[in-house]
Amino acid sequence: MEFRTEINIPPSENRISYDSNILLMGSCFTEYIGSLMQELQFRADLNPFGINYNPSSLSRNLWALLNGKKYSRKDLHEANEKWFSFDHHSQFSDSDPDACLQTINERIRFSREHLSNTNYLLLTWGTAWVYVFKESATVVSNCHKLPANNFSRHLLSVSQVVDTYTKLFAGMRSKIPDLKIILTVSPVRHWKDGPVLNTISKSTLLLAAHKLSEMFSYCEYFPAYEIAMDDLRDYRFYADDLVHPNQQMIQYIWGKFSAAYFDDQTMKLMGEIGKLTTARNHRPFDPGSEQYLKFCRKQLEKTKRLMKENPCLDLKDLADFFNTPLK
């Protein structure tokens, strides 16, 4: 007897490897997957504008990256003694407008260089509801705790999302011809919208993602939402707020993603690098002891061996970490 509806995902023809450059943007679910990729030393750039939930703002962010936009004082607003951009998460806000702009523009400069060599773009949409700043009539990525009467709220339609991304994908592929795109819908429910409006929002995103993956051969859909809702249909896979996934769910979906997009060689390297990152996170009882120094030498040798055998790997941070106590 079967007691759950497991979702089995066929291996993708597009395989991500340690040679790949990956850009991940979108909701907090992107943060989960992107952080795992960075921990395992993939060439992954994660959310250069911060967490972003809606497809409209995400498209705007990608155009800014693609065109190398340089933000200026006119792009900033001030409230609650902070300067901020409506295109960015509050992590970029600052009491000094020049410092705010410097952080924003340096991050864009870094990610634009990464984007020019990007092989895979992973986008995660969280909600089809958008907030429009009345003063400029533009959709914002973040309301920055401004009073609600500064904004109007709208639900994007399927056709709006599809039309927006048809233009965006064409623009991106014209500059990055080999770019592959993976779309996902976040399993995190926006419960403040209520169960009905959250479902309508997620349905809009799912229909748009399905349409785009049918339209473009270089665009695929990864069913993270369906894995959470149908495969892991149990609140024991959620955090205490009953909305966000817990580590069990994240690791399970990561396993499904890995099986779909990584080949055997990449999976083997991930296992070896995972052991090294675990060793790096180990906190010694006595950092000056001969036992710990021996441990560091052993890990350093493994790190150097992996880099020698796999020139695509950049494990300099790991090598520096294990080498520092030996100096």
C-alpha cells in the first residue's frame, strides 16, 4: 500500500555542474536553495537586490542588472530615519544616502559581471499580489514599513506575468544566448492574504510558469510548490509558524532538485565538499592543540587535492581557513 503521493521528477537534460555560473533570485525559498549551493561552493550569486516576492518587481530587478543601471539619489526615498530603494530589500537601507547608494551599486556591479557569464537563472515567485506606490505609480519590491495608504494593492493576471517575462527572456537571451532558466513557485504560503486569496495568487503563478515553460525550450519548471503541498502533506515539515518550511522539507526538496539537475560526478564532488564545509564549521575545544592542527593539515590536503583534480573548483576560502591555524 502507498501512504503518500511521492513526486518523481525526471532528470533534466540541462545539468548544473561546478563549471556552471548560477544566478538565483526571488522569494525566501530562493535563499534556502541558494545558500545550500553557496555552502557547497557552487558559483552561485544570490539575490543581489535582496529577497523579492512578486514577478513584476523581479523582472524590474533583472532589467536593471541586464542594463547595468546605476542608482542615484533620485532613486532613493527617506522614512523612519533611513534611506532606501523601493527596488531593494531593507538590508540595503542606511541612515546615510551615499552609503546606501554605494552598497546598492557595488552589489549590482558585482552581479552584472556574474550575469554576463551566467549559465542558469533560477527564479522563484512567491506571490502574484503587488503593491503600487501611488506617488510614482510603480510596483515596489518592498514597502519598507511605510503607511498602507501610500500604496494600492493589485493581483497580477496570468497574461501580465507571461507578457512581462516573454519580453524579459528575449532581452536576456539576446545578451546571454546560452542562458537556461528554471522557474519555481515558492511553497511558502502568504497567509496574511487569507487561504482563498493565497490560493488564487499561487494558481496565477503556476499557470504563468506553465505557459512560459511551454513557450520557451530553454525554460523549465521545477515543482517545489507541488512537492511541499502534495508529497510532504504534513505540518511536521513546517516551522513553528506553520507557513515556512523546516529543515526537513528544505533538505527533501534540495534532494529532488539535486537528482534532477546534478550528474553523478557533481553529486560526488558535492559529497566531498560537504564534508569539508562540515569540518570548517567544527569548533575545536583547543584551537592550539596538536590534535586540531593535525585535523587542519588533513583537511587542507583534501582541499588542495580536490582543486588539483578539478580545476573548475574554487575552494580558496576553505584552503585559507584550514591553513590559517598552521601559520
